[in-house]
Amino acid sequence: MATWTSFLALLGCSSTAQNQTVRGPMSISYSLERDYRLNLFTNNSSGNLIGTHTTSYFNINYQGKPVVLTSKEGKKAQIWEARFLTDAPKTAILATSNSIFLITDDAGQVHTSTVVGDVGDLCTYQWLDSEHGQPGRAQSSTPTDNSGASRFLSGGRFLLVDERSVLDVHTLAIYPFDLISEGSIKRTDGFVRVSTRLVSFSPGKTQLVFLGTRYNNQRNRSEYAMLGVDFVKNQVYAVPFRPSDMQFIWAEDATSDWFATYFDWTTDSGGKEILSVHPYTQHPPWHGRWAQDPGEGQPIRYELKPVLPGMFDHFMSWAKKQYPAIEPRVERSEGMISAVFTINGSVFNLYVRDDYKSLSLQSTDQTLLRTIGDQFDGELRKGRFQEGFSEMDPD
């Protein structure tokens, strides 16, 4: 974004500082700047080649005097996001520019620390303990007009900053960690983080858990592991797992509930938290999930994976007992079984595909679809119809 901002001469002007927010000896105010850029990557219904873009830049004062932040090159940093940390033990501001800075009141003096260096045009913040001790939803921030957002940040104690550092808001300690260097990947035996989505936060609040993967060329398949990150000591380790034992098919399956089902936390003699696979003698029953295509407003569908063709008959036998009036129209072809039937006036489509090893139930009646899917899922969770499941990628 900054590239296109500077592509053309900066035409426009800044307003005077306004909307000042004060906490202790520090204050935050902002000014708005409008620049002109090419409409190459933005929705441009007017068809104009050149469009405008407004950015809010924040000014931070300490005891009435400006706090000047500088980049690694020694240039003045333009702050495009600034928030007070509500639950900090003293007045503290998290400010975002080319780096993310922590500004605090230190015994009558202003003190500045770098939380994360080299930030691009998108950074994220995520509370690690805001949802009953587990991670909340990640929030993203970009250099745009952020003037209408709250100037206060709260929700937990531990804040994951730009997916590279943890800030303990109660102590203002900063813990950067490394997941991408050659040494880090070597310590995890070649497993790398699949995505930046956080899976879990340890009970003792010392470790983050991400999903990791590596490719096995000999077996021609991906292998998976949980990556435990001790952010206090900046140490990382891998806990490999067998997907077929854990109803794991794709990365989206690695939710906090899934993690709690198949993994355990223990502590060693020194009190360090250790992550391990739960030693099931009999694994929990396989069940379905609610799937949705990308995009807002898309309908949900009930899915089972991986299944054998016989799951079609299991589902239809169950459905006929629950809804005796249905009269399905069934079609069987190579690699596909499908059925169309009506329940309470609503049309349902059922598909079982060999290539995806999947069962999919769809309907425009989303309320009744949810009811039927949840009912059948309840039967699966009791251990019924488990013979209808297969292995997506058997060893």
C-alpha cells in the first residue's frame, strides 16, 4: 500500500490534530492525510484510473511534548495505529508504524521499546487468553483511516503481536520468538508452520501451539505435527501425529476443541510444560462437520469425511426412521451415489463421492438442515455407523 502511496506525488493536505485521548501523562491525537494513487487493486466502480486514499496518522505526546519514534534508518516514523493498553500497570501505548513500539511512563520519563521490527502494511493482534483462557479472534490493522477505532486495547493479559512476539500486558515484558530461521526448522525436524492461525494456548500460559507440516518425498504425502513454542525461552519443538487417528483431514480441522480432544499437557520435574499426543486405546468416534464455501452469505452443508460408499445407506436408513414420509429418488453411477428427497416441504440433496470419500447433505432450508445434521451427528458421536468411515490417507 505504501508503495502506491509514494508512486505519485503526495497531493492533498493534513487536517489539524483532533479527537485527543488522554491517559495519565500521555495523549493520542490524529491527523488525516489524503493521497492519490492508481486504482489497480481497489474496487473502482467509477472507472477512474486515479483514486484517493485517506490515512490517519497519530501523534503521541508525553507531558505535553511530542514523542518522536524513528525507523532503523533514523527517519521519523509515521504512526498509523496507536492504542492505550487498558490493563497495563502504568500508562502504556502500543504504536504501529514500520515497527511496533511500546511506549511507557517510566518513573516520570518516557520509555520506548520495540515489540516487532520491520512491519509491512498489514499487522495482526490476537489475545491469547481472552476466550476462557484460550485465543480469541485475530484483529488486523492496516495504514488506512483508523481514526474511528477505539484508542484503548483490552481483552486479556497475553497479546500476540504480528505473530512474532508476545506482550505480557500485566508486566509489559516482551517475548519475541522465532519459527522461520534455519535453526528453528532444524529443531522441529523440518516441520514448518502451516499458517499463522493459532491452535491453542497452554494452561500455564507459557507456550503457543501452531499446526506444522513437512513433505515426505519418499511417501509422496504431507506429514503433520503440533509446534509447541515456549515464547518465554524462545524454544520450539514438534509433536508429530497420525491424521487418520485424529479425524484430521485438512488444516481447518486443527481447532482448539480438536486439540483438547487429542493432546495432553504435562509438566516435567522443572515445571516446564510438555505437549504430547493423548494415548487413546480407543479413539473417539468419527463425526461430521459444517462446511461453507468461501465468501459471506454462502449456505452451509453437512459433511462427513472420509467415508465408504456404505455410509449412504446408513444415512438413508436412519433418515427414513426419523422421517417416514420421505421418498428419496436415488441415482447410482460410477464413483457417485445421490438422492433427492423432501422433508416438511423442503428439498434435500445427498451426495456420496468415491473420489473425495465424502458425504454431503445440502438444502436451501438451512434451519431444518442444521436440525437434521445435528441429529445424525449425535448418533455418530454415540459410536453408531463407524463402520461407514474409511481412512483419507492410510499409512
